[in-house]
Amino acid sequence: MNKAILRLAIPNIISNITVPLLSMVDMSIVGHLDKEIFISAIAIAVIIFNFMYWSFSFLRMGTSGFTAQAYGAGNSTETGVILLRSLLIAFSAGVLIVVLQYPIFEIFFRVVNAEQELKIYAADYFYIYVWAAPAVLGMYAFAGWYVGMQDARTPMVIAIAVNVINISLSLLFVYVFNMQLRGVALGSALAQLSGFLLSFAIWFFKYKNIRLTLDYKRLKDWSSYLPFFRVNADIFIRTLLLIAVTTFFTSISARMGAIVLAANALLMQLFTLFSYIMDGFAYAAEALTGRFVGAKQYLQLNRMIRNVFLWGLCFVALFTLGYGLFTESILGILTDKSEVIAVCEEYRMWILIVPIAGFSAFLWDGIFIGATASRQMRNSMFVAAGCFFVIYYSLQSHLGNNALWLAFIVYLSMRGVMQAILYRNKIKQTLI
């Protein structure tokens, strides 16, 4: 079982880790430019895209769960149709984002209520990168499908290629063509387009047997979309709650000033790095859960869950030790602004708590997605998000930014606790 987990987890970890590393590279590039506000501006722009793209994360999650179950049941025709449905929805959503880019940006900034200067620089990034929306969402669909097909290597290759292109182009546009934030945005947009084209090309040639047997007429059967949208409606609500927490975190950080916003954004990079490592194991759990549920191999399912949590605990210990020893060095790579680093040091302790507080939430997410238990995911997020806001508003007058971080830690912990309870009391009984 450990071999099956690692066969899926390691490629997913490699592909996932390129995402926060890329974000760190972007932060590092702007963090060494002449204005501190660049760090805050890119943090604001990134949260807007997170808001949009996380809203459509069901494209990856739902596609993965349904594909894995079809794969486990040996239904190759259905696996192909699932991809087509997901791509159709992805392109429609991506085009809609491009069309509505101006009201999206303006509405978000009214909510955040950040400084006008910050808005100007964030706009430089946003209005270039937004054109990659159809490609980004299309890659969500492909990524979910590949994971569901137990193919972790292909997303790894795509992610590495995308990030090499992104880093290369960003450095070129910023330092050779002096485009500053616009250069980072343009490099990211072109890299995402390249990634989508590569995703399609690999699917076209690698899965020829599925491509040649596709039943395009089934796309017109609108009743077949109902299970997809029913599951994904729960995932969508769950994702909106996640977005509400992260957006609120950034908004409150912005109200505390550009320096605190920059410090929180840099510390969040460390959390993001850990989260993507855990997502590698979550994706493995997702693929294997769907496969075992589809094949009705429930003893294998229980064994897999136990083993994936043991791997999670190993990485909790590794990251806690690493952040304890090397946080200052990592921050020094991301920025040379001593004032920002000094503020980061004030809140460093929270990053040391993040691994143990958050690891189970990511692993349970993967299991729930594979089992298409979306309603339980939604309900656990309701409780966790509620705890976040209650704790912050109860303590913010006394603890300030520490209250924000404490609320975030409790939010992560409650997600894992609630999912563990719901799995034992609801999902496990239903499956078996």
C-alpha cells in the first residue's frame, strides 16, 4: 500500500511544490525591486485570482473523484466523457472571467479597502494575468482527470514545464525589459497558456484509445451533468467559505498597513509550501479512495487511510523542524527589506504551529473528494470558518495581528477534527 501511495504522492508533491516555489520566486523578484509596496500589490492581486480560481476548484476535485470511480469500475468510456464535460465548463467559466475582469477587480478592491497606490500596482498585474483564465481552468480539468486516472507523472511533467517557463519569462521581462510587475504577470500568463497546450498534447497522444472512442453526443445529455453539479455545488460552497477566510485574512492584513500585509504575505508563503506538500498525499488519497470505492475494496481503503496519515505525520515533524531552524534564511531569500523581516519575526511562532494544526485537513479533503462525499466537506468547512470569525472578533482588540493568526490556526485544526468525526459517523457507514 505504501508503494501505491508514494507512486502517486511523490509526482504530485513534485508538481505541487513548484506552485508555492513559483510564488516564492515571484515574491523574491518583486521583493528585491526598489519599492516595498510591490510585495503588497502582488499579494493583493494573487488573492483576487485565488478567489476566482478557487471558486472553480470543483473542476479539479469533482473531475478527479468521478474519474477515479469510473476508472475503478473499469468504465473507460465514462472517463473520457467526464473530461469533456469538465473542459466545457472550464472554458465557459474562463471566458466569463475575462469578459467581467473590470467589475471583478473593482468590486474586490472595494471589499478589501486597500490604499489607492496599492490598487494601481495590483492592477498592473491583474489586467495582464487575467487573460490566462481559460487556460488555468482548463488545466484544472486536465489535472483532476489525470489524478483520477491514477496518472500522477503527467501533471508533474506539466507543472515543472509551466514553472520553468514562468520563472524564465518573468526574469526576462523584469530584468531585461524592465517591466516590473507587468513582467511577472506576463510571464505567468504565457506559462499557463503553454501548460494548457502541453496538457492537451499529452492527452491527445497518450490516451489515444479513450480519444478515439469518445461519445460526443453524450455532452448533449444534460441530465448526466446533474450528479457532477450536485457534488460540485457542495464543493463550490465549501470553496467560497475557504475564500472568505483567506480574503478576510488579506483584507485585515491590508488594514494594518503595507508592512504588516507584506509580512503576513511572506509568512503565508511558508504555509502554502507546506500545504502543497500535504496536497501531494491528498491527491494520492483522492485517487486511491475513488479507485477503491469504485471497485468496492473497502479493506484496502481503510489500510490506505491509515498509511497516508502516517506519512502526513512524518512530514509534519520535518516541516516543524525546518521552519524552526531556517525561517530567517528563507525570509532573507524572499526579500531584503529589513523592516518587513523584523515584523515577520514577531509572528514566526504561528508558522511553527501550522504543520500540526493543518495536516489532517488536507488529507481528509483528498479522501472525501475521492469518495465524492462533498456534503460532509461543506459542513466541516461551515464549522471551521465559523470558529475563525468568532475567535478573531473576540480577540482582535487585545491581540491585533496575533488574533488573526490564532483564528487561522483554529480554523485549520477544526477542519481536520470535523472531517474525522464525519467520516467515522457518516461516510464510513455509508460506504461499507
